[in-house]
Amino acid sequence: MKTMKAIIYKGPGEFAYEDRPVPEITDPNEVKLKSYGCAVCGTDVNIFATPQRHPSKPGIIFGHEFCGEVTEVGSNVTDLKPGDKIVIDPHGPCGYCANCLAGLPEACENVPARGVFDDGGLTEYIVIPKQFCYKVAPETKPELMGVAEPLAGCGCALEKLNVHVGDTACVLGAGPIGLMFIALLKANGCRKIIVSEPIEYRRNLALQIGATRAVNPDTEDLVAIVKEETDGLGADCAVEAVASMMADCVYLVRPHGKILQFGHDELSRPEFPVAELLKNEIEVYGGYLGKYYMRKVAKIIESGILPLDQIVTHVIPATRYQEALDLAASRQCGKIFVAIDF
Ligand SMILES: [Zn+2]
Ligand SMILES: [Zn+2]
């Protein structure tokens, strides 16, 4: 049996390099890919954090934000061919459960959580159903393809806020997710994008990507600054990309303003100012997976309309994976792409 190297999740705080059988196509609708690699997600950082802030399953091939190149296709696959560059929906829905049939694929009851609870992309080869594969142009850089999954989640969630040209926005947190929202808000025509971020490296990156003001919440009064920047009204919308600052958002938006909770931490239980929420009739949305947005994301990535090359700040080989996790945990980075070098 042919084997390949893989990064295996072993338990809280632990991974190992192990050999696994090379997967083969067993269904005519499947596609076999050579993995280019996988971006590091905040969820990955939470999985390896102590205490652990997101669960995972020991023994799986780790990494969910992966992409690759087609090496082989099943007999029913006519629209993909060897050599095609592919971004992947790792949470591809089953299509037949009650939630899928209700048009809520992100709530699919049978969704495989590739790279978190099922085998993912930090390995050499992957076999995946064709409907979760989205082709990008041949010249697209692999490290930019790695942002497809989180960018789909962000883009899909942002549509709920119904942003218009000339709007004002506040983004809490300028980690990779916050940076993607800044880029999307800018592309949507926001005239002010005020970002709150304690790490100087990330404030600078936020300004490069399109934030109009970067606030250090440890030393500056964010609410006062947002009021000053918005004629005393508050921002039209706020995006929470930290996981613990939902309450702050209530004070940052105008009456009837919109808040999007996107920061994800399974242990976070923020207290909430109920009175301000209801008196200002604030609308609160949650956002998570990219739903039907993957097709659009493939086009966004290949088109170059977002400054993704500035959001992806590091490419680290998979043989130095610990370095990638440590850098992500240090927060002195934007998005990190882990490139397969085995
Ligand atoms: Zn992710
Ligand atoms: Zn389903």
C-alpha cells in the first residue's frame, strides 16, 4: 500500500507526523487532489491552546482550510481535469437532511468537519466529492487559495448586514478574520472603517488593508473615538471578530445599527447590556460557515479584487508546523499558509 506523510491531531496541544495510506477514488463523483497546504485558522489555535478552546478528534489528519491540484477524477466528473487548481468547501453539506432541504446547508446534520473531526488537508493527497471543489485560474497563488473557507464565511455573513456605499463600520479584532472583514467592508464602499486591536502589528496591517482608523483599546477610548468619527451617532454596523466583545459592540453602533458576531470561542460567555440593545433596537446576527458562497469566493480570489496578498503574511512549510502554530498564537501575523513540503 502506498503511504503519504500527514500531520495528525493527537490530543490537546499535540500533533505528530505520521504515515497514512494514500486515499484512492472509490466513487465516480470523487476527485483526488494533491494538497498545496492549509491556512492556519483561529479554530486551530483554539484547538491547540491550553486550556483547549475548541474540541477536535484525536487521530484525524488535521487542517480544514486546504486547497490543491487535481491529480485524478472519477468517471462521472466531466468539469474538472488533472492540473486544475481547486479551493475546497471542507464543510460541504449532504444535500438531503432536513436543514439542507430547508436551504440551510451551514446547519447540515451530516456535515463532515474535515480537518477538525474528520480527515483534513495537512497531508499529500485528499479524495473529496466533486461538488465541494471550486476551480480557480491557473495563475492563482496557493497561499491565497488557502483563505477560501474563512473568506466564504466572512463574505456570506457580511451580506446579512446589508452594507451600503458611504456607511460607517467598526471591526473588533484585526486577526485574519478581522482583516478579511476590513477588506470586504472597504470593497463594499464603507467610508469609515474603525478597527479596534491591541496588537500594533495588526493595527498597522489593518490600516494597509483599508481601515481608516486603528484604535488600541488598551490605551484609547474606543466608544468615544467611534462617536467622534460618526458625528456622535455610532457606526452603522459592528463586526465582532474577537469572541468576547459582543457587549462592547452594543455601545458602538447607532440606533437600529447592526452587529455581527463572528469571533468564535467555545468557552466565551460575555455579559450583555440588554437595555441598550432593546432601546436602540439593535439587530444582532451570527455568522459562521460560507454556505453557498464558495463559488463566489473562488472568483473573488482569482480576480484579485481584495488585497489577500497583504492579509496572508506568512508561508511556512508543513515540516515546521509548530512554528506556524506558535506564530499564530503570538498574533504577530496576518493569515499564515502552511505549504506541504513532504
Ligand atoms: Zn477556519
Ligand atoms: Zn445536510
